[in-house]
Amino acid sequence: MARIEELICRVENTRRLRYEVVEKISSNLTAAVLKAIRKNNDDQKEMTLGDILLLVQYGTSTKAASEPKGLPIIRMGNIQKGKIKTTDLKYVDLPSKEVAKYLLEKGDILINRTNSAELVGKAGLFDLDSRYIFASYLIRLRVKSDIVDPAYINYCINSSDGQAYLKSQGKDAIGQTNVNTRQIRQMPLSLPTIPEQRRIVEYLNSLQSKAEELKRLQAETEAELATFTPALLAKAFRGEL
């Protein structure tokens, strides 16, 4: 029994360290994003989000269905960690005029305008090749690509500074927090030159890819640990320890 307890204790310690590593990775990535977009230089301009927008638009309120008829629709749950994920898709069959109105383009940024306090204001960059439309709980932003990189703006919105601003503007209503287009337009920005924006995006994308790979490896380790204790007990009962 002492041998079993010792080995199980080691497993639990390994699991605890794994969680600490995952938290450290997330914390370091958050800090890196903030440091990169806060960096001051002589060419930096103080603006608001509204200054660099071509389009601000609410999505369609047409009810979505699981049947794959029409076009897939991006909803709140599809915005994850600054990206658009195509899991658990639903579909909307709209007239061609409505499709043209809500069809997403590469470089569009979608903001979650209504959700719980911790999720409202989360943004995702649309970079998919297929045709998608977006739901009414989201706001589409289309930026002036001659002065800003949409990926850089997406990082700014999702940074701790950007999220703190949006959450400070949020209004509670029936258990949900809401932000509107006026509040989004007034969000402050410090913009370096486009070459610098693109350099920052490349750097942050590289960090994010490395962080995701580390998390994937950590998840594999957790899966292995989950099978270790039952296997250990089975060996113990067979007298093989």
C-alpha cells in the first residue's frame, strides 16, 4: 500500500505541475501581447477604434438550424482565443440580398456584444476561405486596411487593456452584459506604422503557435496520466509491483 500511495502521489504532483505550466503559458502570452502593443515609438498615433473603421454592423437575427441548409452562421461560441472556430455550426437560409448584407470577408473582426461579463467583448478575426454569415449577438468590424492591419486590431481588442475598456463600458441586463457600437467606436488605440503592426502580428502569431503546441503536448501528458493510476492499481492487485 505504501508503494501504491507513493506512486499515486507522484502522479498527482505531476498533474499539478502540468496545470501550473498551462497557466504559466497563458499568463506569459497575455503579458507578451500587452507589452508588444504598448511599446512606444515616435511614429505611434493616438486614435480611437472608430477612426479606423469602414463598417460596424450587427449580425442577422434569423433563427439558425442544425440542418445544413443555406450558409453556416458564426455565433458567440465560435469565437475562441481570438480566432473563429467552425465547431458546432448551425445554418441559416437567407435570400440573396440578405446573404450579401451579412457575408463575412477575410479581415473582418467579430466582437461578442452580449454574453456573461467575462466573455462579452471577446473578438475573433475571420480568415476562412468558405462563405459564412454572422449572428445578431455579434458585431462585425471592417477596418481601413490602408492604415491598420486587422490582425493587429484583433490583438488590441483581445489584450487585457482592450478587454478592460470594453468590460468597463458593459451594461448589465437580465443576467447578461452588453456593449454597443458607440462604446466600441470610442475604444482608445495607440497605432504604430503598418510595417510595425505587421511585425508585431508576426511575432505574436509565432508565440501563440508555440503556446498552443505546448498546451497540446500537456494535454497528451494528461491523457497518459489518466490511464496510469488504473493500470497501477491493476498491477498491484496482480502482485506485479
